[in-house]
Amino acid sequence: MAQGNGGQGNGGPGDSDDDAVPVIWPQPDGEPVSCREKLVVLRENYVELHDVMRDAFEDAILMGVDEAQMRRILIELVGRMRSPHA
């Protein structure tokens, strides 16, 4: 699990906008996840994923990859993900 700094914006691990972290995590039936432990894990995973994606994005741009193309590549990566229940 990610150990963020609570999104305090100092450039360290977990540095993401708190406003960007979803407040509601909908289940397939539309009801929000309400278990506190699950919500903690979901938030930590979101922050960790944000940090990894930001680092990969920045690295690609610094290595000369077109920004718009890198965004497309990341979106396609998410689009190819399959449910573990499929």
C-alpha cells in the first residue's frame, strides 16, 4: 500500500491534489463503497498510481516523447485492462 503525505503538495510521495481523489467509489449496483478499510486502500492505491503515472509521463516527455501521444498511450493502457472477474 502507498504511504502518501496526504497530498500536501511538497513534491514528495503521495503528492497529488486531494480534490482529484474520488470521494465516492461506486460498486456495480451504484451504491458507494462504505467500508473504511476499503476506502483507505482505494485512496492509497489512487495516490500511488497517480505518482507512478506522473513519473512515467514526466520521464517520457523528458526523453522526447510527444505529450499528446504519451497521454494516448496511458489511456490505451487503462483501456486494455481486464477485470479479474472476467
